[in-house]
Amino acid sequence: MKNLGKELRRLRGLLARARTVRIVTHLSPDADGISACLALRLALVELGKTADVLVVDPIPGNCWFLPGCDRIVQSRSHLPPPDLIFSLDAGEPGLLAPAYDPEQDKTIPLVNVDHHLTNTLFGTVNLVDPEAGASCELLYTVIGRLGADITAEIATCLLAGLVSDTQAFRTANTTPHTLRVAADLMQRGAPLKTVVAEILESKPLAWFRLMGLVFADLRSMGPLVWAEVTPSMRLATGARPEDVDGIANLLSTVREAEVTVLFKVSDDGTVKVSVRTKGRVNAADLCMPFGGGGHARAAGCTLVGPSPAASKDRFLSAAKEALEKAGETVGAATERAARTGV
Ligand SMILES: [Mn+2]
């Protein structure tokens, strides 16, 4: 990461003046965000700070095994005002509400630690590295450079973030550095087998029932494949919000697809979109005109009215156009990968 030394120096200055630190992550938190918060809290406590993790949304069930998960605070009214706030794994400040309020909290320095390509560098200090496979990968460096010891508990949290965002080291964002970090975390006592089992391989019955409904209605048009999760599907199966999270990744494994889209329709009619791409189409570029963002291979956005059907049509048209522009045909990316080994 460029500027790492400079930003770390500024962070050390802010930390030296701070006693009470608040740690927040994005809305609908995932295991990378939660794990990063828990790891950082432990490290800051080690450094003599009072640190609290504030997460207002429900904590995904696959994080419940993590050390310190039971200490997450879910309402800001229970917390002392902080001298410093960390935002972890969030590309823009709008994703932090209501844990971070840009009006109420504007006088408090904000440290932005993230790995999203589309990060808006909204912090007082910005530790942002789009090359990092997970926010936890970047945080490993930050915690080490702050002089905290990476204990077995911190290592377990950081490894959980890596395993979650790289789907156990299988995605394009996994680098040799990711693997070296993971190896060091194992050396420090993080149990890889347990972490993989808890983060990726344990799904409630409701998840399977939801999959049945979602995939029964899978649609495709050439290299574009899409599916949707509706409120009635969630109601019928009793699925929790996090049960929906893994579907976009699973959908991305459709062999014939170059672009896969999962529409998640909310009760109020807004449609959350998760995109995965294999070919020449850049997922973040596709989502940006809709106010979203993310990574080249995985991105998302939220579509608001007039109706869920109209929102979906609008996005599918943009996806088709992007595919046409990229000249992608069915299987082109897969064939290219087979030819070139990339
Ligand atoms: Mn992440």
C-alpha cells in the first residue's frame, strides 16, 4: 500500500491522544468486518485503550464463535463518547449509519481501514489497500506496526476475516501475501480447520430451504445468469439476513455464466444487487452508475423504486450492455482461462 508509513505515523499520533476508541463496520456486516472489529478491539485493549465494538445490525451466526463476539455493543446509547473512531471494511461513510453519524460524530477523528477498490478515502487517516484480500489482511499489518502482540485470539479473528473474504483462499483476491499472513496466523495459534468449518461450512436448515426456492427460479440469458430472493421466500423458510449472503458466491459458480446477479428484494421494495463477474466485465464499473461499488470481480448496489420489477429490468439492461460492449459470449472467459491458465 502506498503511503502506509505516512498514514501509520498519523494514526500513531491520533492513538497517543486517544483513551476511548469506538470500532464500527458496515451495515449488514459480514465476517471480515466483524472479525476485524474484534481483532482490533483486542489489540487496542493490549495497548492500554478502552475500546468498544458497536454493531447495530444482527451479528451473522458464523461469527458467534469468535473471541469477544459476546462483547459487541448493539446500541450507541450504552457507550461513552469516543476520542477516536475506527471504520473497518466500509467503502464509504454512508454504510456506517447509525453506528457512525457524520453530523453528531464530525469532530471525532475517523480512521478508515478498508480494502474496497471504490473506497472514498473519507477518514482523517486512510489505511486503504485494494490489493488486500480482506480488511483483516491489512489489519494484520496495522496491528503489528502499532506494536501490539498478535495473540492466538487476535490471530483467530484475523484468519476468520481472510477465510471469509477469500472463500478459504480460493478467490482472485488471494495473493501470496494473503497466504503468508495466513501461515503466520496459524503459527500464532489460529485454528484453520475450526475457522473454515465455522465461517463457511456450517449452514442452518433454513439456508438449504431458501436455496431450494431461489434456484428453482434461476434465470439466464446467454452469459448472464440471475436469481432473486424475495421477502416471501425469506418468510416461508425462516431464513436470517445472513443466510442470503452466501448465495451470490454460489451463483457465481454457474459454469455457463460470465456475469451473475443476485437480486435481494427488501420488504420496502428496494432491491439490493450482488454481482460477480468472470470475464471482461468489471463488476465495480457495472455497479457504480447505480451508486454502488466494490471490487473488479465482486460488487453491489441498491436500487430504489418505482417497483422491484422495474429496478431489476434496469440493472439487467445495464449488465447486458456491459457484456455486449465487452464482446463476451457464453463460456468466453472460461475458455480464455483454460487457454492461458489465468
Ligand atoms: Mn472485506
